[in-house]
Amino acid sequence: MTTPVLRTLTALRAATRSWHMSGETIGVVPTMGALHDGHLSLVAAAKAACDRVIVTIFVNPKQFNQSSDLDNYPRTEAEDARKLERFAVDALYVPEVDQIYPEGFATNVSVGGMTDVLCGAHRPGHFDGVATVVAKLFTQTAADKAFFGEKDFQQLMVVRRMARDLDIPVDVIGCPTIREEDGLAMSSRNLLLSDRARTKAPRLAMEMEAVVRELGQGAAFQALQSRAIAGLEAAGFTGVDYFELRSCADLRLLERPAEPARLFAAAWLAGVRLIDNIDVPVFSG
Ligand code: PAF
């Protein structure tokens, strides 16, 4: 089925109003396009949980802190629409910039605390851009449920906090990271990797898994961290923004996973910034 494409807020509101009036629940999957199987797993989760599903594609200028990154971001709308056909979603919302940020737009949504670390510390303003656009997409779509990948775990936490703090009545649902066969977490940015860089990219997840295994045997994190960073550099990564063990509850740094924890990493490979995070089983030995 060809997916109906809506480009204006007026058209979107007309659709969502009639769905809500018929008592139907609405799910939204916010994306920046360049859809891969990770996104499609979110669409499948939304289809299973909601009567109506909207996928949004908006390459949000406010969340890019480098204009070259915004310019290089892959844009593949026609192919994205084709990939969605088999899911029979109810709308693909692809707004122009003025539908999200109309002339004179002056509001910034900023979530405190948890945005000071990890990607927040390395990409100034990034999470304000995310929180602002997602707040807009939540209110524009009036969705009952919203689906986000755990691949961007900090983003998921920020979005949850924002929706709670602003009393936006949406249930924010996190879905597991989908990986390529060689372990690389799926990401639209993987399209930017050269063939050569692509062969090296799985090293990030490999180093992370090795660290998680040793944490499970009682090793302290610090030595594992240095070894993993050295391993990444030896494999051709040109910089590691962070490789950290943090609490799932509040992103506090941890030395041992004595509480629910995740290992977070961001590293540069051939000019592309890859991020990943994995669950670390609690070890109380
Ligand atoms: O994860 C993304 O693709 C983006 O950050 C999001 C949530 C669509 C907001 O622009």
C-alpha cells in the first residue's frame, strides 16, 4: 500500500482529529529518515500496539551542532516511503522546516542534569534540539504512544523526562537496538562509512561486549576501559569521545555494575561518529 504523505500541520491535524474522534489510539515513530531495520522494528512495535501509526521524517536542524553534519545527513525519502509500504502505516509526516519552526519561533525545551554527560557533553545544544523537536512532534501528532530505539539511550531518557515534565500525555516506549550480523548497531550514519571503515566499525560493539563479559566476572571497570580505548585506537578509530559505565537510573558513573547499568560509547571512525550502548547485568559478587 502506498503510504499517504502529509507535509503540513493542517493535514496532519485533520487526520489525527478524525482518528481520535473514532476512539482510535495513535502511535508515532519520530525519525530523521534514512530508514533502516532498526527504525522498521519501531514501526512494527507501533503497529502492534496502536490503531493508527504515523512515521515522521524531519531532519531537525536544531539538533546538529555542526553544519557539515546537517548537510551530510542522508536524505532518502522516496526509498523510505517504499520501505514503509509493507507496514501499511497511516501517515508519513514529512514537514518542511516552517511547519515545525514557524517564523519567529523562540522556544527552547531544555532538560537539565542528564544532558550534561555523554553525548550532551560532546554535542553542545544537541539535546535541547532533540527535546524541542520531539515536544513539537508529540503535540502536533497528539500521539498516545511514541516509539524510540534504545540505541540512543540517553535520548530516550531525555524524551521521557521531557514528556513527564511537560505533562504531555504520551507513553514513551523504548525498543531494543537492532544490529547488523557483525554486531554493528544499525544507524543512519552507517551509510556514511566507506567500505573500508565499515569493516572496522563492528570493533566498537566487540570491545564493549568484551568489557561486559569481564565486568560479569567481577573485574573493575577502569582497567577494562583503558584496554578497550587502546583496542579501538589500534583498530583505526581516531578518537573516543567516551567509553563509560553508568547507572541506568540517573546516568551516574559507576566503577562496578552493582545496580542496573549500561556501558556507553561514542567513537570516531573515518570522520563518522558512531555511538552504542549495551546493558550490563548486575554483578553483586
Ligand atoms: O533519533 C532521531 O532520529 C532523532 O533524534 C529524533 C528523535 C527523530 C528527533 O529529531
